[in-house]
Amino acid sequence: MDPGLCKLFEMLSESRIQKLKDVIRKRQWDLTIILENVHDPHNLGAMLRSCESIGIPEVYILYTEDTHNSARYIGRNATSGVGKWIKPWFFDDLELCMSAVQSRYHKILTTHLYNGATSIYETDLTQSMAILLGNEKKGVSKEAMQYSNGNVLIPIHGMAESLNVSVACSLIVFEAMRQRMVAGMYDLSFDLNHELQASAWQEYLQQARPRMYESNPSLLNSLVNEQLEQKKS
């Protein structure tokens, strides 16, 4: 084995391997966020960090208006290190975006203040769903509302009528996390027979050791498995 690859593997400590496994087994494969025309990169970065931190593996970013944002910008600058652990899907067509979401998630909940909304604390967020948040100024568009299966809001008890979109996103996803923790949805085992876990395992190994994975992915998998077996014995 190449000495350089050996060194790269040795840097992948047992604690790092365990961290990757824990992250994967706690991923919430049936929960995502759709962001419609959210232009502020700081808001985008904050929302992606909140989503990744509670186990959301992917987000859908829709721009039907002109924007300077891009996958490269968000990946390198806006997410402060979590960009490689959460997948942003970019769309510039509303119908295509919603079709992609509906193929993977059972319902879409929108965040609109004046359309029969239910408090997030009275909504079951353990179901398979995507939560749509709108533009900083305009909110969710009328066109996007046509895809809504329900509407939620965050109760506000002061003079402010709304929250910053990144703050709202954080409150919603952390309430979803709370409900899902109570339901035991973060207590799954690490299982490579689970298709999504197995796919994420390969992706995360590649992210953790890109040079070694590119050179010999089978060898990296074998070394990791060997290390795990040694730990068990």
C-alpha cells in the first residue's frame, strides 16, 4: 500500500469513523426544506447549517428570480464547513422543483402568515414532508402555494409580525427534531443494508478522505471495515 495512502487512512481516527456513522444513522431521510428565492447568502448559510445540524441530508433551492448565488458560492462560502455534508439541489423552474420534491416526500407544508396556518407546535412534523420557506421580503409566492398540503406558522407574541427567514427556519427544523427525538427517529442503528445509509457512507468517506477515495475506494472501505472489526473484537 502506498505510504501516502497509509498516512491518510491513519488520520481517519476511530472517533472520526464513529462520528460519520452516528451522523448517517441519525439522518432524517424523509424531511427537507425548500427555499424559494432566498437571496441573502448569510440567510442561506444559516439555514443550511441549521438543517444539517438536525440531520436533514438535502435541501431544495429554487430561484425563479435572478440571483448571484450558485452551488459553488454556497458550498464554499455560505455554509462555513457544512456544505460538503448537506446536498443543495438548485432549480430555476417551480414545476420541476416541486415535482422532484413530491417524488421523494409525501407532503409540502408552506409558511404563510395569512392562510389558515397551524402552529408548528400543533403540527405533526414526524411525517414525510418538505417545508417551504419564501423570500425575505415577499414570502412564499402564490404560485408555490398551489403545491401546499398545509400551512404552518411560528406563534409570535410581540409587536413584530414576522421573523427573519433564517431564524424561522431554525425554529421549525429544531421543533421537528424535538418531535422526532420523542418518536425515537434518531435512535436507528447504522445499517449498510439501508440504501440511503449505504450511499451516504460512500459519499462521506469520499468527503473525509478525497485523495484516498479517488485513488482506491475499495481499499478505503476495506481498511475502515477492518478497523471497525478490530474494535469489536
